[in-house]
Amino acid sequence: MRRRLMLLVGATTLLVLAAFFIPLAAMVATIAADDEVTRAAVEAETLVPVLVREEPEVLALSLESLSHGEPYRFSVFMPDGRTLGAPADRLPAVQLAQRGYSLTADVPGGREVLYSVVGRTEGPIVVRVFISNDTMYDGVARALITLAALGGLLVLLGVLVAFRLATELTRPIREMAEVSGRLARGDLDARAAGGGSVELMEVAAALNYLARRISTLITRERERIADLSHRLRTPLTALRLETELLEDPSERSRLNASVDTVESTVTDAIKTVRGTPDQPAQCDAAAILSERMDFWTVLAEDQHRPVTTEIPGRPIPVAVPAPDLRDAIDVLISNIFSHTPEGTAFAVTLTPEAVLTVTDNGPGFADPTIRRGRSGANSSGLGLDIVRRVTETSGGSLTLSTAPSGGAQIQAHLGTPT
């Protein structure tokens, strides 16, 4: 916007100056030529007394004396055909002057002033004063250069004023863009100060209203989630008491572990909505994946599923809290158990670039698109959305494709800590 406004003002100023200076330059040249013609005519009039009374020889001496120090060339056409002074042709304008007319005429190289003197018995005498173009327009070039410099100064001044004006106009826009960026990054307390034109103040007010509305909606959503999480504690407590009544120690231990997992998830939800997470926003992806694969490998053996695992032997830090990464890994692998028949092989790999790939030999995806809430067989449609949220929150991405075997392939590009 700033550049466009500067170009607009500069071009407009240049056009206005051109419309003014072009006629002015022509007028300056015309005035300079008229001044020289008037001066030449005055010089020619000084010869009138000499032309009327003196002999041709005396006239020649007078012309020679007059030519010294003058930028003009003087010629006198006598009635008998002789030419005194500077040689000159008898052009049609000279013939007209011999009839008693005084005039000026353009000739090659300049202009001639013809002055007819009547008073001799032989007939009219014509005084010719030749003015060269260099003499006639002397000083015009300097005047035009001065005008051009003045015009350039005015254009520069206009551009500077436009720059200042554009800066004042764009400052509120830049501030609102900065506030929008802060809101997008999660700073819901950011507000636009406003300023500038009435329209910009209205936009700033609308942006501030939007920010307040977003804050209100998020607060309400957090309150609902917190309320739901607290309500879940009662049935979880009852479920834990029920599991304690089981006689089989292994079954009781297994169910207690599941209840602990659900209770931990509820606790994390409450802490998240309160804005008090106790988990660091990063973890070792290699260690978490090894831990979860130890769990899932046992289940895979029970269903006769061949498992291939490739995990780097060094830490792979990622910008994901450990519980979130565990949940994402569990979602990806549990989908294989839920949507492929027993005996279907799968592979889990983690690269040093923090790319987690899960591939199976099942039927693959009918529609490789992640859409929250779209359900398939025995699915709420929320699992892959959880994985997508985890990867995108870390600064990464989630890609669904078809494996070379025809099965499903999911690549989670996890973001790394900065």
C-alpha cells in the first residue's frame, strides 16, 4: 500500500508539473525570441538618421562600427541593388520590405528583422538585422534546467509527503496484523489499539470483539470439559471399587491399570483446561515408542501378528508431551488391531528426523482424509484426529497413504523442540 500510494502521488505530481511546465517552457522560449527581436529592431532604428543623410561609403563605416560588440549581423540593401555590411541574399521578405513594409521573417539558422527606411530619392532602403538561433535563445536552456530541477524537487517533496501519509495510514493496519498473529499464536489477551481513519477504527473494534468472543467461547468450553471430567471421577471411583472385588489377581491388576489410565487422562484434561499442565512439552520419542511397543508386541503375539520395529538407539527429542505421544502411538496401533484381521503383519519405524511411520498389510484406507467425527466400522472417527492434533501442535503434520503392500501407511512428522 505504501509503495502504491507513493507511486500514485509521484505520477500525479509529475503529470501536473508536465501540464504546467511544458507550456511554460514554450512561453519562455517565445519571450526570449521576442526580446531579441525587439532589441534588434531598436538597433536598426539607430541607423535611420545615418541612412537618410549619409553617403554609402559613410554608411559602410557606420555598419562596421555598429557590428563590433553586437551579436547581430547588419546588412543594408540600397535601392540601386548594392548590399552594405554583412552579405545577405535578397529573399522575398527583403523584396516586400523594399515596398515600404517593416517585418520579421524566419530564415535558415535564425530570424531576420527587416526595417524599411523611406527618405531617399532613390527609393526605400532596407536594414536587415540577422539574429542567430543561438543568440535568440541564449539563456533559455538554463531557464529550462532550472524549471526541471524545481519540478524534480516538487516531485520528490510530493513522494516524501506520500511516504509520511502512507506510514500513518499503514501503521494501524500493521498493528492489527500483529494482533491477529498474536491471537493465532494463542495470546487471547492481545487487543488492537485502533487509530487512523474511521474505517480502520471500525476494523480494530471488530477484531477486538472477535478476540473477546473467542476468549469467552474457549472459557466456556474449558468449563464444560472440566465439569465433565469431574463428573467422570465418581463412576471411575465406583469402577475401582468394583475391580477390588475381583478374586483373580491378574484380572484385578489388569483392570486397575486400565482404570489408572482413564483416571490419568481425566486428570490431564482437568489440568489442561485449567492451564496448569504438569508435563513438559517435549519427550524422548524413541523411549516412549520402545515402551509402547513392549506392550503391543505381547498382544500381537497373541493374535499371531508379525511385528517389525525400527527404533534409533539414541534419544529422539520431540515437541510433544509424553502422555500425548503415548496416546497417539496407542491410537495408531489399536487401529490396526481393530480394522485388520488377526495375523495381519504391521511395522512401526521411527527415523532420526522424528518421523513415525506405521504400516500394515490390511485392506488400506477407503478415503485417506482425516475428518473429525466421521465414523467407520467400530470407530468414532476421533482417533486419527487425536494423532493429527498431536502432530500439528508440535509443528509437524500427519500423512495418510497406501503402503506398497496395499495396506494403510500413516506417517506422523513430529516437531522437534526449538
